[in-house]
Amino acid sequence: MDDPSRDAGTAARLIPLWLAEAAENDPRTAEAYRRAWEDGGRVLPEAAQELADWTTARVTDTGFNEDEGPIRPGPRITVADKEAVHRWLRAGGHRV
């Protein structure tokens, strides 16, 4: 069963990671996204799809063993985490 508060918690855990990685590629845009997040827990409309794509690309806990998939440094991101972020974004009115 979907739990909006759990989805929000998952988003709150992953968004800082996304923002840090985004800052490496485009510091100015990432700073605008970070301000929106820190000032009101918002994801700007233009950032929503980027966050959804990043979350999808960073799924690391797929059930594959080391020989079948890449190992990424950093936190484990599950398919359930990705789905939670996508639900959270949709609940906030974003199209993902």
C-alpha cells in the first residue's frame, strides 16, 4: 500500500544526493533547485523530470549479483525508492 508520508521521507533522503550530483554538472541550476527545496520542500517544475530520471538511473539494489550489474558507490537506492519518488512527484502535481 502506498504511504504518502513514507514517499515524502524517501524523497527527502534522496533529493540532497541528487542536488549534490547536479551541482557537479551545472552548479548554477543546481543552486536554484537547492534553494527551492530548502526554502519550502519544493521541486521546481523544470527539475521534476530530472529528479525522476536521476532516481531511475541510480537504482542500485536490483537483486542482481555483482556479476550481473554495476556496483555504484554511495547509498543503496531500490526500485521501491524510485517508485516512491515518482509517486511523490506525481502527488505534487508533476508529470513524470
